Amino acid sequence: EVTMYTSTPHQTDSTPCIGASNEDQCALWKQGVNICATNAFANGTRLHVDKLGDYVVKDAMNSRYANRIDWYAGYDTECLDGIDEGDKCPNYKRALNFGTQRLVVKVYGLYLAAR
């Protein structure tokens, strides 16, 4: 199963841009790095998800989702502190509309960033 999430406190935690890899997901997304969260593969694993493209695992999910991939749909600046009435939050809405889909996932190996 594949779902989508964004950097909002109720979908993540009190530090919505920092993932399980301890990296700033908001900055990575802004740089064009496609990332996802999963418990099924190790941090740094490169995946190809049909209909979505290539992604690098940079976050983990709640343990109840052992075989799910959560595609990172980015962040909305006005929603980083939570979603309030009147906030537009287009990335959050896109994630909700995506729902849960069964898509084919291919594993390519580990992504090692140049240092």
C-alpha cells in the first residue's frame, strides 16, 4: 500500500520537517529530492513506485504500518505549525485525496549522498 503525508504536526510530530533519518525533509524536498517513509526498507534505500517515480527512504512510520510506503508530498509553510481554519494547505489536501493505493514498488539499493 502507498499513501502520502506532509510536514504537519498531526501527521508527524512536534518537529514536522525532521524525519527518522534526522535530516530536514522540508529542505530535501525543496532541493528536489523525492523521499518516502516506510518500515519495510532501511534508511537510504532507493525505490521506484509506479505512477510516482523514484524515491529514497528517509523516514519511518508508526509500527502498525509494517508494509506501507508513505510518499512525502512536501510541506505548506502556513501549515508547519498545524492546520487552522482558513489555511489553504494544497500539499496536505493532495495527500488526503491520494488516499491509499496499491502500487508496484521496485527496490534499487542504497542511496549514498556525496560528502
